[in-house]
Amino acid sequence: MSVTEQALLEKWRELPQDKQQQVLEFVEFLHIKALDPQALARINKASLGERLRQIRAKIVADGELLLTQDEIEKEIASRRGGLQETET
């Protein structure tokens, strides 16, 4: 074992368990970044998807109504400046 490995291990052992876990997660992050930089994009997308599912679940749990597909399309169009009501 190198001097650097030994020093790292000694300092790591002195940390509380939750901090040891954080160090491990950081090392795993660095490892993934070094081996496959595009893997980070996939991980971030998965994290975003999970966060959006959590937000949706909270909205539903709070009793809010979700938009219909038609309402979503109208919202998008209005934000893009393209919503125009036609008179019949």
C-alpha cells in the first residue's frame, strides 16, 4: 500500500460513518467520470427524472389537478407567444 493510500485510509477511518459514505460516493463519482464521462449525463438525467416523479407525486398528494394534454399544449403555445384563439 502506498503512502497516499495509507494516509487516505487512516483519515477515512477517523470519520463518522455518514462522512465515510460521502467519501465513498465521491470516489465512485470520480471513478465513473474517469472511465466514462458520458455516464454522468445518464446519471443526471435519471436523477432529474426521479425528482420530477417526486414533484408529480407531491402535486397529486396535495389534491392538485394535473393538466390534460390539450392544456399542456396551450400552455406551451402561450409561453412561446403562439397561442391565438380562433373565433367561429
